[in-house]
Amino acid sequence: MKNVTTTMLFVLIGIGFSSCSDSDNVVPVNEEEVITTVITTLTGGGQIVTLQSRDLDGDGPNAPTINVSGNLIANTTYTGTVTFLNELVMPADDITIEVEEEGIDHQLFFQPIPTSIGTFTYTDTDANGNPIGLQFTLVTGNAVSGYVVVTLRHEPNKSAAGVATGNIANAGGNTDAEVSFPVIVN
């Protein structure tokens, strides 16, 4: 009986060690962010203009609610920031912090349609010196109306041609969030 008990003890210890060593090889899962709200804030020309998209039902049947607080002033330099929130939880989760912490794996792209809306320039960088886009400048052009498309890409190829200056065409990666904001420059 003592031999059976000793054998069982060794078997249990062996299982314990093998299960511990297996867990050491598990790659942690980095779950995708849930983004319900995108807020782009532009400050310049004595004003603050907020562009906000809120989609509280995610992929549900309702379209996002998009609000733009005012018009932009022609030929003006704006400093900009982008904030990402998950408002499905209380209190709301600020996804911006995660995007910044994982800056190597994220980049925002700003597409003015038409391009005469203005020129965007990144003012923040990741640990490798590549742009993130949570902070930027916008220099508006002459009077025009159109759209500014704000896109957050996960794992873009930041070394691809034009990506560091904001060209999304060669970026690759996956889109975490994308919003088309209607804007008027006057």
C-alpha cells in the first residue's frame, strides 16, 4: 500500500510540474479594444472645435451619432488630439491610454477629402520614433467643405513608403476605428 501511495504522489507531482511548465509557454492574448466613441479636438484661431462619433450599439442596427461643434477657420493652424473611449462600461474606459502605451502597434491616419481642407502633421511618436497620431497639427486651406476621415490602424507597417507622413495606402494592418467627419472651412 505504501508503494501505491508513493507512486501516486510522484504521478501527482509530475502532473503539477508539467502543467506549470505548459502555462509558462502560453502567449498572453491581447484582446482588441472596444471603441464606441472617437473624439477629435481641434484648438486654434481662438476656438475649440470638437468632432465626435458615438456608436453605443457597436455593430448593431443603429448608425453612429456624429457631431461637429463648429466650422474651421481658413488658413489657420490647429493643434489636435484624438481620444478613444469604450462607453459600454461604467465608468467609461479610456482606450487612448492603451493606444499610446502600444504606440508601436498603432497609428492614426487623417484623410482630408478634398485634400484642400488642410494638411495634417504628426506631433507625437512611439518608442521607435515613428508617428502615432494622438497629437497632431492641422493647417487649414481656403474655404471648402468636405470630410476628414480619421482611421486608427492596428499593426500598420510604419516603415512602408509614405506611412510616416500619413499615407494610409501602404500601411496595411487592421482598422480598429474609422470615422468620416463632415467639416466646413470658412
